[in-house]
Amino acid sequence: MESPGHLKASGGVSTQTVEKLETKERINVAFSPSINPAGYGFDTRVIHAGQPPDPVTGAVVVPISLATTFQQASPGVHKGFEYSRTGNPTRQAFEANVAAAESAKYGLAFASGSATTMTICNMYRPGDHVIVMDDCYGGTYRYFTKVAAPTGVSVTFFDFNNQSEFEKQFTPQTRLVWMETPTNPLLKIVDIAHVASIVKKRNAEISDETKKIILVVDNTFLSPYFQNPLNLGADVVVHSVTKYINGHSDVVMGIALTNNTGIYEKLKFLQNAIGAVPAPFDCFMALRGMKTLSVRMRQHEKNAMTVAQYLSTHSRVERVVYPGLETHPQHELCKVQMKGFGGMVTFFLKGGMAESRAFLENLKVWKLAESLGAVESLVDHPAIMTHAAIPKEEREKLGISDTLVRLSVGIEDVNDLVLDLGRALSATEKVVSK
């Protein structure tokens, strides 16, 4: 039997740290559904955290609990579950598992990524001010402009990388800072620690705890495997579980994670009061996806690097944006802030809309579809598809042009992916020749 020290190679923790844990303590820490299993590597946590063997049958897989209500021994005396909207055993297991992956104390799952955004924003009232990274998911832009703003919440979209002007965007009413990194779809990288330091400085001047500014980081594009914003100063991390966490294009879900007890209690109340919770079956599916997250993310990144390098040398490509390329303007920050470069690649074709359509219509292995983060490779035209909610003039200011193509690089044989891209790029030459 291997000694506890073998965990050092995979988890990055010292042998001494692990050996201090007695066998019983290690089992409790690693497999408790309610706490972060300290002392274990990431790969071990995503397979075991929140998933103790079933106490009745010994089953090693968390069961799907479809019950809507739970028996009480006496009014108000129960085993931790009352009604499935309020709490569900399968959902709790999933929440604990992702929390362990993100180094968080608390996790709260929702019916979609958009439902997660909506629930967080329900903490705010008319007159409150929100600062949002200008390059963001189209659904996020739509929510803040079409849902939050009409309720009286003031929203400012700004490029957080304009550091000299960023702090000037704050007002006495600012309550929330919302950012993605990498951004969608331009793959800008924002210095999380720098933004967090500004928020912290502003909060030091605010005595009323109810008016403290919260920093939310959308970590969807990298997953907990490649980036952990809470460790860099974020207050809340959100994911569209639909993407890399589930990873198989068969679940729509979202999750919010935090170490702040006050924020957790507010969001837990809203999760129950609003009721935008995921089904137990979806939680089961996403929990299964988490078990292979490490393996998938490593392959996503490996394939993405090959694809990005290939596109960078192709005559029909104007420009490639990928954090792993040295040509990325924030490549050095990527190496400090991230543990890997992810599976998303953005590039610009030469030509116009006609060339973009020719390219997209001639792909075979790559699937033209919205979403991302799945095992299959997906290609998206943001201007028409995922970011159509953003007005054309705003898209043009951001650089989301008709020739911008977003790739979610899957885990297929990378040679097949490259050959397919090459065939489709050749089709754009025929457009030019006409």
C-alpha cells in the first residue's frame, strides 16, 4: 500500500502536511459533503468531494434523489432536508464538489448560468451601481441592459484593462463589480488580484456592511482546473455549468461559489425564495462530468494549442487570439494568474461575411453551434449567434466583427480537427476568386 506521501506528486501538497492527517481524519476531510477536503490534490477532490458512500447500501455513486419532500420526526425536526427547492441531497453533493474544486466554503447551484446571474443581481436595488467588463457573454450583456437596468440598477460597461481609468468608474452607489477572464469572445485577460485590490481599498472606506462592493468573477472559460479566482481576491465565482464543468452538451445549469458567509446566506435565501434551482438529474449528470474535468481540460488545452499554432500560420487567417500564444498581449499575466491556457481559441478570417459563411458552412468535424466547453469541437460566429444581443455599433467598438470566429476546441484527434479547419479555410479562397 502506498504511503500518504504519494499524494505530493499529483496534488502539490507536502508529504508532511498529508502525513499529519490520521487515516480517519483524512477520510472525513476528503469525503465529507460539507467541507473542502484539504490535503488532497485536485484530481482526487473532484472525484470524491461531497460524495461519501451511501450509508445504507454502500454505493460509491451519489444517488439521484427525486423526492420533492422529506419526512420530519416532529415539526421542524428533520435530517437536513425539508422540500427539494430548499435543499436536495443530489444538488448538495454537486454544490460541495464544485466548492472543493474552487477552494470555496460554499456552493449554490442554479437552473442555468443566467439564473445564477439573475439571483446574484437580486441582492441589489434601484439606485445601486454595477460595473461590468465590456467584453462579456451576450446573455450577461442582455441581462444587465434589458433586465437589471429597467429596474433602476445603474450599469457601466468598461474595459477593466484600462487600469488608469478603471477606478474612476466607481461611484458612492457602486455595489457590484462583474468580470470575465478570459473574456467572451475576445479572450482578454483581466488581472483579478489588481481588480480585487481596488475593490478592497474602496470597501475599506465603507463602514456600512450592507453597502460593501462585491467582486464577481465568471470563471466559465477556464473551469476550476485552470483558475481559482477566490484565491486571487474575488468574493464570488460563477460558472455556467453547462460548459466545461458538465462537459457533454447535455445539461443546462449554473453555480455560484464563495467563502463569504454573509454573501452565502443572502444567496441561499434567494436561491430558495426565487426557486431557480436545477433538477436532481442534472446535478447527477454534472457531478459525473466533474469526475473527468481534469482529464478533459488537459486535452482541451493540448488540442487548443495545436489549433492556435496552425491557424497562426495560415494565409487565410488575419489574427489568432489564444492565451497560450506568446503573441497574446497578456501572455505573461496568463502564466501568473492561470494554471493553464484553456480550450478556447478566437481568430479573425481575412475577408468579410461571405468568407465567414463559406468557412462555417464547410466544416465537417467541427459543429456550428452555440455553447462551448464540451468534448466535441464547436464553432461559433459571435456577431450572429452568441453576441447578437449586443447592438452592432457596440460589437464593432469591442472588435466583434463579422470575421471573428470563436472555437471551443474539443478532445477529438487533433489531426482531424486541423484537417477539417484546413478544408474549410480553403473554401474561403473560392469566395475571393469569384
